[in-house]
Amino acid sequence: MTRTRVRPRRAPVTSVPTRSHMRGRDLAAEAVAGLLARPARVALTVLGTVIGVGALVATLGLSKTAGSQIVGRFDALSATDVVITPSTRGGGTRGLVLPWDAEARLLRLNGVRAAGTLADVNVRGELVRSVPVNDPLAAGAVQLPMKAASPGLFRAVRARLQTGRFFDAGHSERADRVLVLGANAAHRLGITRVDQQPAVFVGDRLYDVIGLLSGVRRQPALLGAAIMPEGTARREFALQAPGLVQVETRIGAVELIARQAPRALSPGDPGLLRVAAPPDPRGLRGAVQGDLNALFLLLGGVSLLVGAIGIANVTLVSVLERVGEIGLRRALGAGKRHIAGQFLLESTAMGLAGGLIGASVGTLVIVGVSAASTWTPVLDPWVPLGAPLLGAVIGLVSGTYPALRAAALEPVEALRAGT
């Protein structure tokens, strides 16, 4: 009997795919090679991100710088401006609530730098002329607003002299017939200098012009008026009371003076007076910077969107042009994650380069504009430091779809399409 030897059956041999061990350094080298293969296209793409990031950094810095300058000017002028007038209950503009010694009372308050009274003078329709001839036809005569002021008003409104001098307390006490003309009033009367002791007639009364104003920072109506001492107005035109009190305070003393001034001027009933004081400058600072930031961030965001679309477009075109290369690398063992990683590295590198250059350009723009405008540049440290990171994130997000599309290509189809 013959025995039959049965050989054991071997299991079918299956091919085990080669596992790719592509290192990060090799992946980075491939990405750099891909970028350097088309330097002109990459440079134009990076330029879009440079413009976007640079615009964002510049607008944030300029908005903060401009906001600081605006608030600084507000602090220097408007934040020290207090005007006190009779309230509606006190008779309004015709009220007789304000005392004649209001200037002296307010100067005793801590925080007041200057104060002065101002009132409209009713000259009963009298015309003002600078020639001695009393022409019945009133040729050369003009009708000017006539104001009465205490000596401290000129400092309180920050008046500037073109020539001459301001009147003082002595002029008011003696009720001297002297005038200070605003720039527009002097121009209407044809008076340009006071060294020849010019005089004008208010009706039949002769007044010496002792000073000409070139400008005021507050109460701009003074530029078109003739201003006399309040003592003169009381005697000549029976002025009953000041119409308002102009106060200049020290920085930060507005709220205090706004509370104390009515009690100092009307102790019996402070409610007869109305105080016009500016808002808190800190609130204004936030509002100004908030408005500017909202506008400039919108412009910077649009620029960044354009840069992101440029990176996505160039990366996608690069994928379509390198289909054969992708297929060959897949056939040689590169995984989908390696293909996707390479294109993500390329897009992220473009965004990072655009962020670095854009941050530098934006900072230089801030410094240049500030130097040209004699401003102090203001920029939060996180803005130039975070801009490159923002550019890298934009590049990463923009390259995600093209990278996934490249990774989804099958090796055989990619090789066939690339031939």
C-alpha cells in the first residue's frame, strides 16, 4: 500500500504596503522647493498678505495714535471749559442772578485757573463809526455787537492780541470809555493798529481803541464784536447783570468746579444757575478709539480677505499643475498626510512671510505718519508681535482646501493625468 504524502498548503502571499517614514525635515525641504520653483508667483501672493497685514497693523496703530491726539487736545481745551448761565428758573439769558463779583468768587475755588463775566450790551441801535464826521446818511457807520466783559475774561477764553493791550480792573472801576475790538470788527471799521490811538464813536460817545484781538479759543462771537469793560457798560448803558461766566479749570477739576460754582455764585439757591461742563474725557477717549478702530478694522479685514483668497488661489493652481508630481510621490510611498502637509506648509509659509513683512511695513507707516504730524506714535505691543501669527493662520486656513484636494488624488489617476 502506497502512502501518499500530503504537503501542507501555504498561505497566499499578500503584498504589504511599504510604510512611509518621511521625516518632517524632508517635508519642509519639499515645501521650500515647491515655493522656490515659482518665485515670482509666490512673491505676488505674499504681497497680498503683506498689504492686508500691513494695513491692519497701520490702521490699528494710527487709530490709537489719532485717538490719543484727539483726546489730548480735548483735555487741553474742551476738558477745562465750564460756562455758567442763569437757568430757566433763574430767568434765562435775561436773568439777574449772576453777581458782578463772580470772577473773584470763582478764583477762590481750588482748580479754577481763570474766570470772567460776559454780557451783551444793548446800545439801543447806535451805530459805530471810526470817522469823526457825523454823516446823516450813516456812510461808513456799521452796527456791531457790543459786549461787556470783566478783565479776567480774556484769559478765560484764551484770547490772543494782534496789537495793543487788554483793559484791566482799573478801566472797569473808573468806567473808562475804552474798547477792545475783535479781528472781524476791526476789519469792518478799517482799524489795523493802535499806536496812533484810534477812537470810534458809538452813537455820540467816543471810545478809545486800546487793543485788537487776533483770535480766541472760546466764545468765537467775540471776534466780531466790540468789547468794553463791564463797569463802563453799567454806567453808560445801565447793564443790570452779567449774562454768563466763562471758567477755565485745571485738568481733572471740571466735575469739582461744576458742583461748587453754583453754590459760590448763588449760595441761597444754586438751582438758579445752569452749568455747561464737558463729558468725562476718559469716556470720550473710549468712544473715539472705538469708532476709529471699527472703521479701520473693517478696512484691514477686507485687505486680509483679499490676501487669503490669493493664497488659496495660488495653492490650488499649484496643486493642479503638480498632479503628476503628486502621483509619483504617492507611488513611491508618500501618504496622504504627507501630501496634505507639504501644501499646508507652503501656504502657511507664504502667510507667515506676508505677516512678518506686513507687520514691519505697518509699523514703519505708523512711525512715518506720526513723525510727519509731530505726533507721538502709540501701538500696543501685541499688534506687531501677533501679526506674523495672524498671517500664518490665514495661510494655514487658506491652504486647507487645496491640501485636502491634493491628498485625495489617487496615485494611478494622478500619474495618468500628469503624463
